[in-house]
Amino acid sequence: MNIHEYQAKEILIKYGVKVPQGQVATTAVEAGDIARKLGGKIVAVKAQIHAGGRGKGGGVKLVKSAEEARAAAEGMLGKSLVTHQTGPEGRVVRKVYVEEGCDIEREYYLGVVIDRKVGMPVLMASTEGGVEIEEVAETSPEKILKEPIDVRTGLEGYQLRRVAFGLGLSGDNFKSFMKMARSLVTAFIKNDCSLLEINPLVLRKSGGFLALDAKMGVDDRALARHPEIEEMRDVHEEDPNEYEAAKFGLSY
């Protein structure tokens, strides 16, 4: 089961992952009010659908005022957003996430996925943040760093250091990344995730890392242990057959 970006960030915060301030809105007026409360010079209005490529499809807008935020939300809500992952029919946007802007120095990719070949989760990191990891794997596979994770012990310190060094980090940024990566792995294991990624993970000009985006999928067979996550289910984003099967405890 997948959840929305704003929901994934709510969970990540509990594990010490830093994210920009933001709130979800279901109307254009709400989006404008949230942007006004955030009070920043730049605010992002982000369509909430279970698909990647939202930015390229027009589902992420950077605005400079509450009025622009309202207009951006009005242009998304109730409309179909088409990305390379939705198919030509697209997905109807029912919610937007209004989030404060940040001072980006550089973008990275950081994620944990299940590697079926080795039979365990794998931490993946890359300097190619903001790009779909599948695209990086196809065009520049050497830029993806991987470390297998033993779920009984978590990620070892030497593995974290190897990844941080591989990304060219040092000093306080090195330490900040180590903490972020460890928190992500812990969140993945504790919530029985099948996928948990931050893309992009941004290094701020003022220092420190922020999860600018978040994608989270949970193993359907483990949802009985996580009723609080199952409550986040958005039936509008699911295949009708899969949703019907889930009512009977089946993975379809």
C-alpha cells in the first residue's frame, strides 16, 4: 500500500528526519491560507497523487505569494495530472501539499528498497538527486551507491561511512547525512516498508539535510501491525480490484 508524500513525511518526522514545514489542502482557498501562514518568499504547491514525475507533469509549482498559491492549487485540484507513471488517463488531484521553500545547495537521492536478488533491503544513494532512480540506473549506474541491510542489526556504521564518503561529503554534512540515512533505515524496518525514498534529499546552503520529497510503500501483508498507516489508505489512488481483494485480506 502506498501513501501520499505528506503522510510519508508525517511518519519520517517521528524518526528524526527533517522536512520543510507544510500542510495539506483540499481547496484553493485553504492552499492560499497555508501559504500566507508559512510566510516565506517562495512556497511549493504540490499535487498529491501516487505517481512520480509530478514536477514534469505540472504538478509542482513554485509561487511567491498566497494569491499565486491559491491560483496554482485551483489549477490542480479536480484536474487529471498525467505523468510517465500514471498512464495517458492520468490521476485526479484531490489534495495539494503547500510547503515552504528552502535554500538548496545540492540535491541527492536516498532510498531503501527490497532487493529480490539478495533477499534483503538495500540502502541506495546517489549524487543525481531529483532524477528518477530508474533513469540514473540506466544512464549512469556507477553513480548509485548500494549497501545491503541486515534487518536484525540495521545498517552498520562502516556502511554508512562508506556511502557518505562515496557522495563526497565531509565535516558537519557528513554527520548530518549519517543521521538522516540511519533514521530512514530505521523507519523502513519499523514500518515494514517495501519502499521508502527521499528524492530529492537536499543539502541546504545554510547547512544540514532536508527531505524535500518522500515516497513510501508498505507491505500489504504487514498492515495488520500498522493500523495507523492503513487508515492513510486513499482508495482513489488504488486499483479497484486490489482494493476489493484487500477487504478479504488478499494481495491481488
